[in-house]
Amino acid sequence: MDNLLKEGKRLDLAQARRLWDLDLLTLGQAADQVRRRLHPESRVTFVIDRNINYTNVCVSGCRFCAFYRPPGAPEGYVLDWEGLAEKLGELKAFGGSGVLLQGGLNPDLPLDYYEKLVGFIRGFGLGVHGFSPPEIFFLSRQTGLSLQEIIRRLMTAGLSSIPGGGAEILVDRVRRRVSPNKCTSAQWLKVMETAHGEGLKTSATMMFGHLETREERVEHLIKIRELQEKTGGFTAFIPWTYQPGGTDLKGEALGAVEYLRTLAVSRLVLDNVPHLQVSWVTQGPKVAQVALKFGADDFGSTMLEENVVAATGVGFRLSREEIDTLIRQSGYEPQVRDHRYRILTHQDIKGIKDSPQRHREPRA
Ligand code: SF4
């Protein structure tokens, strides 16, 4: 195994499974080598954005989710345009380049609501990194339109890229137990393949530390790697640990050591996905710094707003200045990027702040 890692050769499924036998530091060093090969420059990127969850109403009822409310529940909401405009104005003043837009699977929202939503955000001069595969799959089922048609309509409205949420573990044995009403692993991958075919870049995620085995995590990574070989459309991989607070699934949150081991295994297996992101929102700033030595080259986002993990009671928050400092303290140069991982200059950020807002409230 040591030789294989030194040579930097692609690991097959059996070899990838054997990575778990290695100790923490060996794994970290090997992952750091891959990171240096892919990113010889000594920089760590992050994006200035906010997560906007347009609705918390959801028919999926995933057992790990503390955020959703079933249709008809008194705490269910759909964001109004005024509230949304306020959030977007705030983000722009902060120099944000885009919004991570996700919501529940709300049966009361028609396709043109999503189109108006994307257009409204674009009117502020902000990018839209929006609608994870379960949302797109749900829209396709609801409207009877193909995945390709839904993606094209959203792209015409201004969608810039797709976040890799809703992947959890791409093994149906696990999905049947944690999110039985959500799209299957093949359907998740199909949405991504279709999006890549239309020229959209996407990220990929893995939420781990619940009912899956370590082998199933590796299976998940191999599925992402295989699709990436075919399409080249994934920009980044973001593994994060399940947070049990307030969920139906309950259980214990995984600790830092297993998080770092899984991060390093991800870097070693996913040799064809350019970026690997730390999850400071679940692991906290100190572990996130260590994660930069375990294969990660991206610090995620400022998350001016985050609701989904916060619903579990996990409350790490970081300002842009704190992110800068944490990256510098770890020995890297912080650089701001957009959701497509393009590096932004001070001039770009100033341009976003100064550009006029052209939004108009859409008619109901
Ligand atoms: S994870 Fe997403 S799809 Fe599942 S219940 Fe929560 S909001 Fe709904």
C-alpha cells in the first residue's frame, strides 16, 4: 500500500478499502501529497456567499433532517420577496458573489416559482448555485418534464451551477433507511450527469457517520469518481459529518479523527475531482485548519446565513476576517473564489458591491 501511495497511482475498490487500515498520520501525509500535486500553489480558497433556504416545507421526511416541516405545519414557510431582497442586499454589501439556494421538496411551488426566484437573485448581480439533485428530480416528477428540460429551464432563468447536496451516501441500502422518499443513488447521479451534459458545473457531497459502513463510504467515492471520468463536471467534493441533534435518526456525531480519516480517504480516491472542501460548520475552526493538512484546499464559504446544520443545534460561525486569519495561520494564502471556483480579485469584489440592483418583484 505504501508503494502504491508513493507512486500516486489510481486506487481500485479493493485498494481503496484497505486505506482504512492505515494510521491517521500516514493517511494525512498521503492525502497532502495528492493535494500538493493537484495544487502546487500554496493557497486556500473560499467563497463569500450565504445559504438561502427558500422553503422548509418538505414531503421527503428524511430521518437525519432537523430542518424540514411537513406540508401544513404551522412553522412551515416560503420566503417572501421582500425578505429575500433584504438578504440579497446584505450579501451584496458584503461583497458576496452568489447564493447557495436550496429548499425542501414543497409540492405547492410550481416550476415558474423557481424560475422567478433564480431571475430575482440574478437581478442583484449575484450567481445562483442552486437546487440539489433531489429538488431537480422532484420538479421533474411533479411537472412530467424530463431532467434535461427542467435543467434547461433553470439555466435559461440564470442558474449558474448546482450544489451536490442530497447525496448522503450513494448506496441504496443506506438511503432506504435514512431517506426512503428521496431519489435513489442512480437518480442522483443521473441528475448530475444531465447537468454536466448541459454544461453546468456541480459539486458533490457526502454526509457520513450515521448508518453507513466505511466500505459504503468508499463505494460512494468510487461512484463519484466514475461519473467524473465520464463528464468532468464536478468542481469539488465536500464530505461532512451527520449531526444528530433534533433528528428522528438520533445517534452520536462522529469525532474529528474519523472526519479527518474520511477526508484523507476522499482525497486519495477522488484523484480526478479538483477541490476538496473542509467542513468548519460541523467540525469547528481548529479541526478545519488541521483538515488543510489532510487533503483539503478549500475552506468553503462565509455562510452569512446557514439554517440546515444550525437546526441540529451545531452553531459554529466564522466571519470573513476569521476565515482569512485561520488560513494564514495554517501557512496558506487565502483567496476568494466564486461558486465555480474562479478566483476573484479585489476589483471583481468591488464591482459586485458597486453594481446596480436591477431586481423587480415578480408578479405572484
Ligand atoms: S434533507 Fe432535504 S429533502 Fe430531506 S427532509 Fe430535509 S429538506 Fe427535505
